[in-house]
Amino acid sequence: MKYFLENRNRICVQNEENAKSEYIKWMRFILRRSKVIGKIEIPISAVIIDEKGRCIGRGSNKRNSNNDPLGHAEIIALKQASLLKNDWRFNECQIITNLEPCTMCTSVLIQARMGRVIYGAYDAKRGGLGGSIDLSKHKSSHHKMEVIGGVLEDECKENLQVWFKKLRSQ
Ligand SMILES: [Zn+2]
């Protein structure tokens, strides 16, 4: 029995390691794509991964190009994924994005019952998951999400800083 438990623990750790290398891989994918998006929009992207590790939704910030105040990467990715899934519930899914979701997107993620939220850079001004306020722990939150912030934080932060610097110099 003891052996069985030890073995199970080892498997658990290994799965966690695999999950980590998977979301880091997706974060790198997002950072690579941001070079294309970043010409007209703030380079923020999001992907939604299902329980089988498949990408079922992808979105990039489209606020300026669509004149849409709801055009945040997370919401665009969620809309795509809910169509594909034919469901509004995301308990078994994870969303990965390079910037901490804002308060609007965090509320939407709570409504969508997202299983896990993984983000890169913290947003001290608008962040809804700890940077400014943590809505996931607020009493209004009926759904508890697993939140992992600061994944490839330096690269994500630098990527956004370079973009803002370019914008100011134009
Ligand atoms: Zn947002």
C-alpha cells in the first residue's frame, strides 16, 4: 500500500511538471505571435486549452481594430472556445495569457467557470487577479479558480515595455 501511495505521488508530481512545461510552451507561442499583433494593438493574446491539451480558442487584443470595448484577448478566445465546445462552462480548461486579466476579463472568467488561469506579467493598474484587486478571492466570486501568475514574467513584461516605448516614440 505504501509503495502504491509513493508511486501515485510520484506520478502526480510528474503530471504537474508536464502541465508546467505545456503552459510555458503556450506562453512562448503567445510571445512569438505578439510581434505580429503588436503593430496596431497592445500585444496581448490568450489561448484556451482543453483537458486533452488541445487549443480550442485563441484571441488577441482587437479593441482598436474593431472599435470594441469588449475586444480583449481573453473574451475573444472564450467566444471562439464556447462555440467549439458548445458550452459556456470551462471547469476542465485553462486559459493562458501574457498579461494579467483585467477586472472585466476576470469577471468573465469567473462567470465561465474557468478551471485554471495562467498569466505572465502582473498588471498593478488594472489586474483583476492580484495585481490591483483579486476578484477570484472576492466574496462575490461563486467559482474558485486556480490562478498561476508570473509565468515567464520578465519576458512578458519586457515585451509589453518595448511596445509602449515604441508607441511613445512615434
Ligand atoms: Zn481584459
